[in-house]
Amino acid sequence: MSPPGAASIDVFPSAPIGRVSPYVFSGFLEHLGRCIYGGILPAGPTNFPHTPRRPCPPDQFTPTPPALLTPEGFRRDVLEVLRDELAVPMVRWPGGNYVSSYNWKDGVGPKEARKRRPELAWGGEESNQFGTDEFIAWCRLAKIEPYIIVNMGTGTLEDALNWIEYCNGTGDTYWANLRREHTGRDEPHNVKYWGLGNEVWGEWQIGQETAEAYAAKARQWAHAIKLLDPTVKLIGCGETGLSHWDGLVLEGLVDKVDGHSIHLYTGFGARDRSQVEKEFGRTVYGPDAAEYSIEICKALINKARFSKKVAKPITIAFDEYGVWDETVGTPQNGLEQFYTLADALAMASWLNVFVRQADIVEIACIAQSVNVISPLITSPTGLFRQTIYWPLYLFSRYMRGGTAVQVSVASPKYAGETLPAWISDIKGHPSVLDASATVHTTEGGAHSIRIAVVNRSETESFQVPLRIAFQGANFEDGEVEVHELWHADVNAQNGWGKENEVAIESSRARWGGEWTFKAHSFTLLVLDSKTA
């Protein structure tokens, strides 16, 4: 236990940051591993994306029981978790690296006539049994807003315009009529959010371009797309938010787009039991890099807006993020990574970042939603929730839609190795305690404060005074609702047969103005005021 005075947390509800966008709790589906075939649809001999590295002969498939499927053929268990538990508001599709050679026309029309194609991003074959109409049908069942990325690798502007006409067209035009023929409905798909390519800056991309070339091309595409459908929201392709690419692309696109996409993953490094302490720190403090990326990106956005005299706000779409160890989740195993408690603490810190940056982050898409570096892992007959599921569940349930407010944290600093290493050098040594807070106000004028705290010390608990500076609201004489994620072993995992090894413990207690945060724990406190 830390000595008194070692840490404190002050919450300032009168200092709002911004509303926490529901889209911060969004997901991502890519045609990779078992994400689609085995996650959204049951895997089978005709639709599994066979790869030379991971062959799956037809006789290895276990049938999914019909009771586990919706009438449309989707996995009911996955859909219900995403819709009813996590309440995922938006999903990005079809990629990811996959989109840069994806021909959307291969994935529409009668399934028996769809072309099976080589898949160039991850190495294998794509059956195209899950295409645009299936994605939209799944989104409707899941009550999810679709977010589609267009192919700016092998694709053309004409392909993109045809795809948008197919999805959104309401007139008596060819592609709109083809959609009606395929779906049997007059109603358009009404896809509002469209991304202009994926990671076009990366050397691994099909169609990699320089920032200048991409900005010029994307500007032309955005102009044409808005002529076709002025109601859509366009997201430009950024890098990490703090790169030269981001600055150049924003200068070229800021007056043509509604958002700027950035990507980052944390948690890289070998899982070597002899280096647990080093790995723990490299995992849990990694999200501090994301916060710095957002801060720099926000400055680049405003610099470009000033330069181009753009009055409308441009937001950040952090539409690929997550905890990913590339030595564990690999192309050979379909990027299936089994997560530890340490990874769950990192996920909680990721979500703290998005709450603290609520004034600029509109969208955040965890990569990915099922099986691929995901909170959910399926078998043909069931699923389990990984450790990283629980922070997502708590933040989505308690922080969504609230007003993020300023929090001041006095905490010891972490002086060990971070990943990336520049966190300590440029941003400064991270705080051991990581916190965010939101305020929710009822129609009757009562207030609810939700405070999320990650204790990123592997060994030390902290007894922390927690002060709330909110005039006219009394939190001192009530109860506190407590949700805690903790396990004695930072390397504890959930899995088949131990589905709840790491899970939330919820309770109520008298509130005395302080709380003890266990070593390596995530705690969400809910304090309700009885007076307005």
C-alpha cells in the first residue's frame, strides 16, 4: 500500500471537455482469419478463406447448430453480444489492408455466381460469400451504422462512385436498380460514412502512394463523391496523427473531408515469462502514445483549417486501434491473440484516452470485433469473452453519451521502459494512475459522475483521496457503485473452460471520499448526486 499523500484524484465537472461520442465504441470487420467466416457467418468448406499457411480441409469443420444462427444465416451469439451487451454503434468494413485489392462487385448478386479470388493482403483466397448486401443486412440486425472504406489501391474512382450509387441511390439508375434486384427492397442502404482508402502510406499496401499524390487523388474523389451524394461523411486517410504524412494530407484535404483517420496499436513484444515486469510496463503504458498522437493531430487539423479558412469542425476517426502483439497474433494463426489482465488494463487506458479527448475524437474502431485480435473468440458452437472485453463493456455502458470533464491526477511516475520508447522522452514519464471522468445529468437535474481509474503499478496499491469540485451537488453522503477488474496474476487469461477467470466484480459501498485501487487493476466508480 502506498503511503498517504502519494496519490490523489480531483474531478472538475464544471470544466467540460466534450460529449463522449457513441461512435467511440465502434468495431471493425476485415476479411482476415476467422473474423467473417467463423465469426459473423459460420465457417464452412465453401466460404472459409483457405490459405497456404493455414489450410482447413472441409472434413475439419464442425457444423454450427441451426439454433445458433439467425434466419439470415448469421451467428446469433456474436450478433447478440455486439448489439445487446457492447451496443456497438458502428462497424468499419471491409478493411483494412484487404480493401486495397477488393472489387465490391465480386460480393453482390447470387452467391453461387460469385467469383472466388486470390486475397493479396493476407495471402489466401476470398469466397465473396459476405459482401455489401450481407454486411448491410447484418448491420440492420445488429442496429449498427455501416462505415465502408473504398478501394484506393486497385480500385478506380468509377468503382467507388458505382459502389456509393449501389448503396445510396434512390433514382431510376443502373446501380440503384441492381441493388433493388439483389435485395428485393426499394429502400437504399443509406451508408453515411465512407473512408477514402486504408493506410495508403504503408509499403505493405497495394497502391502505396506519397502523401502529395494521395491528397491530390483523394481530393478529386471527394469532389466527385459529394456531387453524387452530398449527404455522406468522408474520412481521409491519415497515418499515426503525428507524422509528416498527416500534415501534408490535411493541408490538401481539410476542406473536402469531414474526418481524418489515424491508426495505432500498442502491446508489441515477446511473451517471455522471464521478462514479465518489462512486458507489463511496455503493455499498460503504450496507450500514452495514442494520446500524444491525438494531441498532435488535433493541432495539425486546426493548422490546416486555419490555412484553408475551414469553419466546420474536422474530427478524428481512430478507426484502427487495439492491443496487439505481432509475435503472438500472426498471419499464420489468423491474428488470434489470447489476452491477459495486463492487456485488459491497456485497453482501459486506451478508452481513458478517448474520453479525455472527447472534443476531437468522434470515431474509434477496435480492431477487430471477433476472433482477430478481438474481445470475442468463437468456436463452431459457442464463444467466450476475452479479458479486454470487460473494459469495453464498462465504458460503453457507463461513459457513453456523457460529458467528459477535466481530471487532475497526482500520481507517482513510471520510469521503466515504454513501447514506443519515445513516450517517456517526448511526452514525459507516464503516471502510474490513469483516469478519466464523465458527467451525466438526468431530466430531473440530478448528476451522476463516472470515474474510470487504471492502477498501472504491477505491485503497489494506492489509497487515493478522490475530490469532486461540483457546486450544488452532494456526493459525500451517498453510496458508490463499484465495478472492478482484477486478478492476482497479471498474466491471467480467459479461455475455453475458464471463460470467467478474469471478470468484473460489482458491488456497492458507502462513499467516504477516497478509494483504494488495487495493484494492476481497473476500477469504474459511479457516484450519483441526490441534489441538483
